[in-house]
Amino acid sequence: MLVTINVAVLLAIIIILRLRRRTHARSRNDEKLTVAIVLVFGVLIAPTAFGQGILDIVVQVVQGVSQSGR
């Protein structure tokens, strides 16, 4: 039996666990590591259909906000 682990799913779980900690309990290095993990996660999901869907939603929101300011 072969078990595979999707790296993006694993990173998502790690991000959720890290962000559940209290803010004042985090050191500066801990926050830097969290940012690096989130960046890697973003790079991993960007080319997927899910990542493209998120991009489309963000683009629509930004366009709506910029047009409402006119």
C-alpha cells in the first residue's frame, strides 16, 4: 500500500496550527518562519485550479473596490 501526502495540504495544516498560537507567545524568528511557510504554500497552490480561483476572486474584489472609489 502506497501512501502519498500532498505537500500543500501538509503546509496548510502546519500554517493553521502555527497561527492558532497566541500572538505574544511568538518570537520574531517564529514569525519569520511562518511567513516563509506561507510563501512556499502560496507558490505551491498558485498553478492549481484552486489557486487560480482564489486569484480570480481577489482580482474581482480589487476591481470592485477601485471602481467604487471613482
